[in-house]
Amino acid sequence: MPFIQKKVPPTEEEAALQARQDAWRALIEEQEKELQEQEEKEKLAEEKRRLKQERKEKIKQEKEKEDLLLIEAIMNKRKEIPLSNRFIFEID
């Protein structure tokens, strides 16, 4: 006949130890969750900074392109001005 072991309730010390272990486990899980959330926030903040920088660069490039087009238009306009009016144009 197989030996059947009855479940014996834990002693006070064993119950206290188990409670402490459970509390530590819960605390560690909570801290890991907070750390994961913080890392996610940092990733989002970094992505936001990167996108903001990219937008600044794009705006800067567009402005430079517009400036070059404006300079080119001014130079083309200058070529169209007759020699007699060129002196007046350069003073303005």
C-alpha cells in the first residue's frame, strides 16, 4: 500500500517566511514593472527628440532652398535690367 502523506499546516515560522518571500517577490515585480515603464518613457522621449531634430533639419533645408531660389531669381532679374537702370538697382 502506498504511503499517503497528509498535508500538515505550516508552522508560524514557515508561514512568516513564506509571507516575507511573497512580499519580496511582489516588491521585485513592482520595481521591475516601474523600471520597464521608465525605460519605455525614455524611449518615447528619445524618439520625440529625434523627430523634432529631423523636423528642424528639414525646415532648415527648405529655408536654404528657398533662399537659393530667391537669390537665383534676383540674379535673373538683375540680368533683365537694362544697363542704364542697373546703377539704380544696385543702390536700392
